[in-house]
Amino acid sequence: MTIVVKIGGASGNTLDPLVADLAGRRDYVLVHGGSDRVDRLGEAMGRPAEYYTSPSGVVSRRSDPAHLEVVVLALAGGVQTEIVAALFRRGVRAVGLSGVDGGLLLARRKEGAREAVGGRVLRLADDRSGTVERVDATLLRALLGLGIVPVVGPPAITAQGEIVNVDADRVAAEVATALGAQALLLLTNVPGLLRDRTDPTTLVRSVPREGGDEFLAMAAGRMRKKVLAARAAVAGGVPRVVIGTSQGIDPVRRALAGEGTVFA
Ligand code: ADP
């Protein structure tokens, strides 16, 4: 059994309980984001993050070449290396891979990225974001077969060899689908999808396969991407998909046991 665990990168996500919980396992791929780190490095480099909202209401990071460089430095050179080191301290041999390494995540560049500005829809200039179209599961399986844990994050690469930013939740969903994983756990800084995002007691315990649009409507900002990724994984045949908390002890065990929002 292989599982895919995605750890969020917004502030409030904690790594220690996660690596402690994963220390005894070798049957997983760890996918990471790193939005908070990207934002902080961008500030330090004088390239503060910019976000845009698509006409359908999805919020994304602006990824022109200058901002994409920040993403690559913060994730592949920063967050990922630290996760690999944290696993090493727990006796786990892990290898960090961006989607560029080994052509792991093959993406298509988003040609028509658009933003909604005051009632008008504008085309994004020089956008370097993409959509993952293929995951090289053979590379992941080879590592897992050697007892090595793959730690995977953005960016990805296009067939033409361009580096593109991709959404880490969607990466996790695509990796889980490509591996035929038994479970996808999207761990984040909230208990799951909330009916009222300001009230943790309003947790949605399950989202049925049919009629998911009602739930999509609850999810603002980046939670929307998680719900979309969770639904993509369900459609891709992943039997257990959960959005759960990364906080507190045993986050993996708890999410596997169904704590959080379970997508069926
Ligand atoms: P991560 O970095 O862990 O992937 P994100 O910041 O991308 O996390 O997404 C989680 C955030 O989504 C929450 O911290 C919350 O602010 C926001 N959010 C928006 N709508 C909802 C909702 N309905 N339920 C829960 N969280 C929501």
C-alpha cells in the first residue's frame, strides 16, 4: 500500500508531528507546498508575492519569470531540503525531487491564464504557470522499492523544457492517481473544509462524489484548490481522500482514520 501525504506551506503548518508520525513508514510519497516561505523569500529579494483571481474565482500566485525564480529557490532549495533533513533526523532516507528532476512532473503551460480585474478579464503577461499532465510513476516506484522516500514539490517541466510553477495540491492528486495510491491526505492549517472558515466547529465531515459544487462554493481562496484537487483524486480512482489538519500529534494516522473532510 502506498499513500501520498501533502503538507501545506502556509503559516501554521507544523512539520515535526508529521515526520514523527511518518518515521516508521516507508510506503509514502511526501508532497509539499511552501507558500509562506516563497512569500518571505520574495520579500527579502525585493520581489513581493502577487496574487490574482481567475474569472472562476480561483486565487493563484503570479508566476512571471522573476516570481517563478523565487518559487524555485524557496521550494527546491529551501523547504524541500529541510523536509529531507527532518526525515533524516528520524532515520528516514529521503530524496527531494522537484518536478523538473528526472522529468518527474510533465506539465503543459497555461496559455490562456486570465485574471478578473474590476469586472474586466485580462490576459496575464508572461505567465509561467502550468498544469501537470503526466507523472513519472516509475521513478517514484523505483525509489520506494529501494526504501527511499520521495519528497516532491513544484516546479514542473514542460515538454519543451520550460520550468513552470504548478499547484502543489494538484501535484499531490496527480501523484496519488499515477501511483494508484490507497490514500491521499492533504494536510493543512485548518481541520478540513469548514462551512464557516472562521469557525473550526463547522467541519464538513464528508463530501459525496455527486453534488460537490455546494462544497466548492464554501471554499474560498486556496481551499478551493484543495477541494478541486481532492475531487480530481477521487475521479482518478484514489479510494481514500482526506483534507485534514497538519497540527497536533499523529496527523497522518488521524487523517487515515477519517479525521477531517473525507471525499468519497
Ligand atoms: P496550505 O499551505 O496548508 O496548503 P492554504 O493556505 O493554501 O494551505 O489553504 C488553507 C486555507 O484556506 C485556510 O488556512 C483558510 O484560510 C482558507 N480557507 C478558505 N475557505 C475555507 C473553508 N471553507 N474551510 C477551510 N479553510 C478555508
